[in-house]
Amino acid sequence: MPEQTPHQTPHIVIIGCGFGGLEAAKAFKGKAVRVSLIDRTNHHLFQPLLYQVATAGLAAPLISAPIRHLFRSQDNVTTLLGEVRSIDAMNKRLEFVQPSSGVPHALAFDHLIVAAGASHSYFGNDAWEAHAPGLKTLQDAFDIRRKILMAFEAAEAQDDTAQREALLTFVVIGAGPTGVEMAGTLAEIARHTLPGEFRRINPASAKVILVEGGARVLQAMPLDLSEKALKQLVKLGVDVRLNAKVTQIDAQGIQVDTLPTPTDLEAKTASSPQTVSARSYQIHSKTIIWAAGVAASALGKQLASSTGCELDRAGRVKVLPDLSLPQVPSISVIGDMASLMRDVDGKSVPVPGVSPAAKQMGRCAAANILRRIQGQSTLAFHYADYGNLATIGRNAAVVDLATPLGALRFSGKLAWLFWLFAHIYFLIGFRNRFVVLADWTNAYLSFSRNARVVAEAVSPESS
């Protein structure tokens, strides 16, 4: 098993090149350290626009960049392609496997930053994944894009009315930012992009159903913006079903229990003392997309086993204020893998699993490692919350910004333009920014989506 040779310069290993890992690695530029950056893919992914690839709005290279290219001028960074399988905190070693060869490699470290991100969570129903894929990687996006486009193709050739209706029913589970953006874009594809291209079906007749177990969409947003987002979704033609708990997913569709609302309970109590029960029904659909939950990388369990650290319910690692592990200061955990509470208006709430938080954590973890190397005390992480924003569709978005003068909240076309330029600004590379702006301008003027080519025509029934 190949292993790193001894070296005097402090060796820092970073697992994962998402937003947190990327920022951490960049923070070591020009410093007297060696950095090994391990990722199971060869690219950094701009996840906020991943749904655009899944819905044929953007090509994959526009929201991704080769990791080696990003660090071509940072000589103290070595990029390694591989998946970390185990972490030995006591001996400061880890093992990773290269995907192409399957050969295991051992790597020693002086300091470790774990930024492996999160995966899908089906709340204990892992069998659902086969019928309701989630969206975390480029491969997920390719699979969902193929599934969506092939559903329309299969419907065009289908003579059975019930089967055709199931093919033209698209269900998105979870009304967070990803679910809302996905549902709104699907409605636009059906009503504006595809009409006129088919002869036996009318794509505009497709149903887009957004299922949410909670009482409102975008629950992290203020109530007024949540209500505005709901109205914009309905205006786009999305069938939004709130207080709807998914109890089963299979090849035929989903089973839903509609939970009683406070209004239902009040009405029932006034007429009868009996309890209001949930109403169960089925939605027949061949295209189901999961956007309801995430779980931290399985490396969290590895750390818990190796260090005795605690995990929260989502599998995230409970870290100290400086982002290190209790009793193991040489290991830091950041991004979606980290569980850290903060005080907001007197309430203890978790640092959100969003890209700005991951970036800030990456910079903080790197700064604290440098302080440790210099024999200085570390600093606590403080999250700077700049607000939230989500797009619903054409000329429709909601924005909640934190400013020195208080919250700035707006929606509609102005919010959509703000969302658009904010995402273009944070993309990596001038070319990507320019091409994305050009593609979005063309799509706005023509309703076209230029990334509708699929490599293999797999029917929804077999995918």
C-alpha cells in the first residue's frame, strides 16, 4: 500500500473540494505548508445551479471546473482523485481508494479538514432512491435530465391514456430551494419550451406537483416571502400540496397522507369532538424527484468511531466553536458535515448548510490551523448571515437580505434579476459567467433550453 514519505513541512489534508474545501485550500496559498486535496471527482461543482443542468438549461462544464486547473498556480497543493474509506485519528492516517484502479493508498497528515459534504436522506426508506433520485452530483443531474426528457418521448408513443397521464405527471418531493426551483423550471419546460415539438401529445398538459410535508414552501424564509413564493409557483402552473407526507414510493408513483391543518382541526372540533384523520391518496407518476432531505457524509460515522465525537440526527459532526473535534484539535470538520449552533435573537439555531457558511468555515478552519502551527490559540467561528434567495421561475424569485439597516425583502422580477446576477458573479471563471449569461438571455427571449441532448434513450419505465 503506497504511503507518504516523512517530510518536515506541516502536511494538511483536505477531504472534499466543495465550497468549504475549495476555500480552505485557497487560504493556504503562499503559506509554508503542504496541502493534499482529495476528492472523489475531478471537478469542483457549483451546486446552486445543478438543477439547471438537470432541466437542460445549462451544460455541465458551465457550472463545474477541473480541480487541477483551479490550483495550477498554487504549488503547495497536490490534488488526489480518490474516495476516503477510513480515518485513523489516533495515528493521523487515512486511507483512500482511486476509482479507476481500486488500489488503496495510505496518507499521513498533521492536520485534517473534513469537508465531504452531504448525500440524500430518505429518512430510513432507502429503497425509494431507485424511484425518486435526488440531486447532488453531475451524474444525478444527467440521470434526472434523461428521465424528464424521456418521459415526454415515451408519452408521445403511448396509446394508453392512463399510462400517458402517468408519464406526463412530474412529482417533486420537498419544497426547499431545490424543490421549488426544480418544480418551477419543470412547469416552464412543459408550458413554454416543448409545445409545438410533439404531434400526439400537448406538453403543456403535463402536471407538475410539488409535495411538501410542512405547512409552507421555503420554510427557512420569512413567512411573507414564503407566501409570495407559493403564489408565484401557482401562477406558473405548479400544483403545490402542503401538509402532505409521503408514505410510499414505487414504480407506479407515490402514496401521500394529507395531514390535518389547524383550520381543519378547528372546524372539526366545532362540529364533533372526534379527531381529524389524515387522508391518504396515490399520485401515479413515472418521474419523481427527491428534494426532501439530506444526510451528512458517511465519514461522520468514521470520525465518531475513531474519535468518539458526537453526531446529530442528520449524521453531522458536533464540532467545537473553532470547528475542531473535541479532544482531537488536529481534525476540523466544515460545511454540510459540521453541526454547530449559533445565537440568533436569543435562540440557539444551527449554522445553515448553505454555500456561504461552508466558504466561511473553510477560511476559518484554515486560519486556525495556521495559528496552531505558529503556537497561537484558535478563534471561534462566527457565521455572517447575508440572507437567502431562491428562484421560482421566469421573472419569479424571492430575496431576503441582511443589511446593516435591517432585513431587505423583495420578490418578483427584481428579485429574479438579483438572483440571476448573484449566481453569475459567484461562478468560477470569466468564460463560464459570460456563456451562462448568454444562455440565460437566449432562454429568456426564446424559451429554449440548449442542453437537451441525452446520450442514451432510456425509457422512464426502465430507468
